[in-house]
Amino acid sequence: MNPQQMLSPIGRWEEQNRISKFFHPTKQNFGINRRADANTPIEINFGPVHLRWQDGSWTNLNLPEQPSNPNPTLQEISKMQRENAQLQVECEILLHMLTVSEMKKVKSQNRLTSLKNQIASILEQIEKEEENQE
């Protein structure tokens, strides 16, 4: 049996040149890890996304915390909604604080530019006066 026949249909996509036609020229940006005789779960890489087929659904391995229950109860849903509302309020507060600080930053930069222009004009006047005195 040649190596081509040992590969599953998914593994055949990982050959050089086939990937570059459809995705990106390098295998690091697209890959499916599964051989025909493997007992491991299917894993797919699309650049920064790393997925695994597990328990009948795709699991994103880049997430630090996976959901513990795919079918939450009504109490869990209401708890998550309350937490989500609290987080949304905190995000709004942080966004407001960021906006205020950015506005202060722009105001300070404008004042600094104005002072630099005043200093430059004063220096020009001093240079002109020195030239006139000579």
C-alpha cells in the first residue's frame, strides 16, 4: 500500500500545492490532523483558529475556558444574563473613562502645540531683534 492510499481523504488535502491553491501557501496556516487509522479527534487549524471535533460539536482550543454545560438550565441562563448585564455596565464605565482621558489627552496636545508655536514665534522675534541690532 503506497502512502497516498494510507491517507484519509482529509489527509490528502494536506499535500503540498493543494493547500496553496485554496488557502494559504504554507501548511502552518491550514491543517487537518487526522490519519485514516487514527483514534484521535479531528483537529482543524485555520491560521489562529484551532478547532477540535469533540462530543458532537466543534471546540475552540484557543479559548481559555470552555463552556461546562452546552444545554444550560433557565436558572443558569438568568445568572449568565445578570453577569452579562453587570459586565456590560462595567464596560460602559470603562469606555466613558477612556473617552474622558482621550479628550484630556487631545486637549493637552493642542495646548502643547500652541505653546510650542508661541515659543517659536518669540524666538523668531528675538532673532530678528538681534539681526536689527547688528
